[in-house]
Amino acid sequence: MKYQLTFGRNSQLIWALIVPAFILLIPLLISIEFILPNFPKSDLILIVTTVLYMGGTLWLTLKWVKATTAPVEIFINNGVIHFHFQKKNIFHKTDFSLAYSDINNIGEDSDKGFDFLYFECNHPNYNRFHITSNEGNEEFTAFKYQIFEKETDFNTNTIPNNPITHKSIYQKWPMKILAMIFFICWFIFPLALAYNTLDWLYNIKYWIFVIMSSPIIFKVYTQNFQRKTNT
């Protein structure tokens, strides 16, 4: 059976979110330094320049993000997972295959209406990537169950000290440490407020921080401690 899903890599996605703003900063600085001084000083010119920079950054970011994800056709044959990119680009140049002996870890996650399977492998070009689809997609569910079924078979018949692990990103120490730092920061502000009277803007920033960091803390807790309790 062939599965039509979406392929992506977090490392490329992070660069796509960061780099465009820095790339377009160069023409912005050139404009401010050499072009704008030739025009009369005007707030309208500054507003237009800012809007053009922000609009260009948004457009380039979206184009880059779209290029890092690609439709992929997947099929499993004789214990080997084959990935075929229907539209190749600079980020997805060639098709590739994975034997289960090449896979170190398979993690799963659901976020913002999407389901993910994360792969960590020994492949020279595709050592970390994820397969994703809209939440509740039956094709993704069938693919996930087949992957886990083959994973169980492999772990049963392979060398005991080299099984495929099944850990999500939230079960690993970098994310645990980040969640711990966020949780500690939740209490730093109230303590600081007890000794100093802070501006109302700090209160808003604090609650924004709490709201933004809550999903990470919640997922680290549920996937590490609640899961152990249930078992």
C-alpha cells in the first residue's frame, strides 16, 4: 500500500523562520543609509519602508517554509521504507529508502491540528525528519500502525542492545530542561513582584510568557510522568 503524506525537517524549518529577516535586513540598511537621505524626511516614507520590509520578510519566510516541506509517496516492501518525492527541489533532491536497522528512534506527536511521526536514523542525508498529516487522517493512521507493527517485529527479532526506541522530543533531556527552566521562571516573577513594584506592562509580558510556555510544560509532564503513572 502506498501512502500520500507530507515530509519535513525541523532543522530546515528553523532556518526558514530565522534567515529571511536577516537576508532582507541588508537591502533595508542600504536603503536607510544611502537612499532615504535623498528624500525629504517623512513619517510616511518610514512607514512604507517598514511595511515593505515586513511584507517581504513574511513572503520569503512562507515561500521558504513551503519549500522545506514536500508531498511524499511512501511504501514499505520487505522491511524497507521507500520515500519518493513527487516534486524535487533543492531541499529534496533524491528519493531514499530506510531499512529498519537504519532507524534509531521513532517518536509521535500531535500539535495544532496535525499529527507527526519523527524519525532519527543513520542515513547520511536524512538522519532526522518527520512525516505529517492533518489530524485524524486515516491514511496517516494506517501508515503509523504499519510502522509500529514493523518496529515491534524488528525489536523482537533484533539484537537486544540495539532496538528501535520510541521516544518523542518531549521525552528527551533538552526539552525536559527547557520545560524545567520555563516552570522555574513562572515563580521568579511573583517573587520579584513581592519585593518590587513593577510596571503593568511586565504583568502582561509575564502572562503572555506563561501562556506561550504552558503547552511545552504540559506535554513534557504528560509524556514523561503521567504516562508512567498510567502504566
